[in-house]
Amino acid sequence: MYLFLLLLLLKKQLLIVILQSSLKLNKMENKSTLNILLKVGFLEGLSYLLLLFIAMPLKYFADMPMSVRYVGMVHGVLFVAFVVFLFQGTVQYKWSIKKFALGFILSLLPFGTFYLEKTLKKEA
């Protein structure tokens, strides 16, 4: 029960942070876009791992389907935010479509966003 309340609070706070970040994005310097992309990517990867390795086993082995609902909602918001910031980074840094596609595909794989973070930090 406490896990669900914590996740609801996290979801609300996360939405506020993402909206504030995206509204302030135009006023920030270019490096901030990359920093936001890396942070959102890290959180998205973490939420994906929580969904796969904690929430899904709770649903199927402990008969707790609500865990998938809340973790899934948080992950969905983070995934959409990641794609938005990935697109923003592609436009600002003039990345190729191939690089955008690679980032999108890596976001679908477990641990993929962590690898993307490592490669983007090397380029920065």
C-alpha cells in the first residue's frame, strides 16, 4: 500500500518537473538539453527495470496487479518525455535520423538508456 502511495506522489512530482523543464527549455543553453535528456533517460531506464523486474513479478507471482498499473504509468510518462527530449536534442545538435532511431530503439531495450547515456557523454 505504501509503495502505491509513494508511486502516485512520485508520478505527480515527476510530471511537474518534466513540465517545468520543458517550459524552461527554450530559455536554457544547449548543454541543458543534453543534461535533461540524460537525466530523463536514466529515470526512464530505471522505471523500465522496476517495471520488468519488480512490478511484473509482483503481478504474476504475488497477485498484485496494481503495482504494474502505477509503475507502468510512471514509466509511460518518462518514456514520452524521453522521446520528446531525444527529438529536441536531435534538432538542437543536428543529429542524424540514424542516431535518433538508435536512441529510440535503445529506449525499448532493458539497460539501453544507460548505454545511450554512456555514448552521449563521450560525445559531449
